[in-house]
Amino acid sequence: MAATMPPEWAKQDWLWIGFPHLAEEWPGFLAPAQEQIAAFANAVAESGQQVRLLVRDDANEARARTLTSDAVTLERRTYGDVWLRDTGPLVVMDKVERRAIRFAFNGWGGKYEMPGDESVGETIARDAGLSVSHSPMILEGGAVDTDGTGLCVTTEQCLLNPNRNPSMSRAAIEEELAARLGFTRVVWLGEGLVNDHTDGHVDNLARFVGENRLVVPEPAGRDDPNAAIYDDAANRAAGAGIEVVRIPSPGRIEREGRIEPASYVNFAITSNLVVVPVFGSPNDDAGVEAIAALFPDRKTVGLRADAVLAGGGGFHCASQQMPAAP
């Protein structure tokens, strides 16, 4: 049996989470972002799953300890950004073993290059006892999502962006995803959310919640800046034979006149809990309820994530799961 990347809802041994430490990455929002990430870590740990919260230095570790419960394990690591979905290891499994894949990384198209981000994924994978193999293709984990059957969704905006792999064709990218992650069918969506720092990661746009079942937001009124993007994604997925479930969108979320890429789709699925980012939108409760209905075997909670979003991501972006051993 070829190794494949399991779906996120498969049982997990633990969850890695990155803890914010760079004031320049969170101007005016570092303290509340730390509080919101800590609340995320606490919720997952208190649900009964191990959490490994990465901290950067003495001061960062001391701050994290004041905000987290004793159920959260702190691990000192060298990293820049906290987005472990992208810099952490992608784990594939067969019936015998699990191992890590590390794709090349260039700071999200050369925009955010920080010491440690290129190496932290291999470091934590090897320390977890995983063998590591490498791909020369540039790929961040948030750019792909799978239902565990070999089906994957991604966006053209990100994977075909010339700032990632300009010499690779669509077919060549699909071949590498098949060889490394076991993705035998790739469905290409179009654009990601407006002003997404990642050039349109799919984990902010569309997520699998079951085999061949994909969640896509529904526009929240005429002023929803992503209305056409949501509808295009839903139409492409349905046209590919995927069951599409529409859930509420936060609608238009702005900070200092700039549209923010706020999305309930950036939820994190853990063994016992689903954590949904909320933003103070009138649609927050409806968004959490819609996602909860899709996971009847788990508790679902909404946690405030507007300060986390100020740094460019959400709870899913800041975390990476370790699938349980076969």
C-alpha cells in the first residue's frame, strides 16, 4: 500500500501549535494574539489531546506559561512565523509506518522569510521519531486539503503562482503531489480570499469534512468581498463531482480600511474538538453552529481569533497535527 496523507479528522497523537513572539509581525496585536493562541492550545489540551506549543526564547516561554494550563507542553524551538501548517511536517502513512515529507519553502513566495522557518519542520519531525524525505517543490501545507482517499483540493492562485514553482506545469505539480502525498486526484479551485497573505491558501476557502464532502462559505450579503470567489469555488468543486456544503461567511471584516481574509473555514480539527475562529461578526454563532453540525462525533467551539488574523492567519494555519501511529 502506498503512503498517503490521512484526513485531518483521523485520530491524532498530538497537535503542534506555534506561539507568537515577534512584535513586528503583530504590530499592536502581539499580546492579544498570544492570548488567543493560548486559549486555542488550552481548549485542545483540556479536551484530552496532547498539545505541544512551540515557544521561541525565555521571555516567550514565560509569557506562554502564564497563559496556558499545565496540560499544555511547551517546547523551545527556533522559528520565525507561527504558521506550522506551512512550515511544519506533512505526515504520510501506510499500514506499517508514518513518515514526514518536507517540501521546499521560500517564505510564502519570498514575502516573509524568517530564520528557522525553513528548518523547524524537519527538526520537530525528527525529534518525534519520524524519518524525513524531501521534495524540491515549494509547497505550504495550507495550500492543500485532502479527504484521505487520494482526493485533494488546492487553488490555482497559490500552486500556479510564479513566485512558487515557475518551471513546473500543472501536470508536473500533480505528479509530485501524487508521489509525495498520495494525492491521486487534484481538483483545482481558482482564487483564494481577498488579501490573503499566502496567495490564496485553500484552507481559508474550502475544507473537506468527510470523504468527497467539501465545505465552502456562502456570501454574506452584497458587500461580501469574497462572494464571487466563494461561488466560483463551489461551482468548480460541484462540477468535479464533490458534494459541496455551504456554511455562513463572516462577511466583510475590515481593519483600518483594509479587507481582512477572515474565514470560519480556517477551523482546526482535533481528535475530540473542532475549534472555529470567530471575529466579532454577527454571523459568528451561525458559522460555529453550521460547522458543529458537520462533526457530530466531536465538540465544536468558537474562539476569538481577530488578533491572530492580524498576523496573517488563523488557528488552522498556526497548527499541525501528528496523526496517530498505524
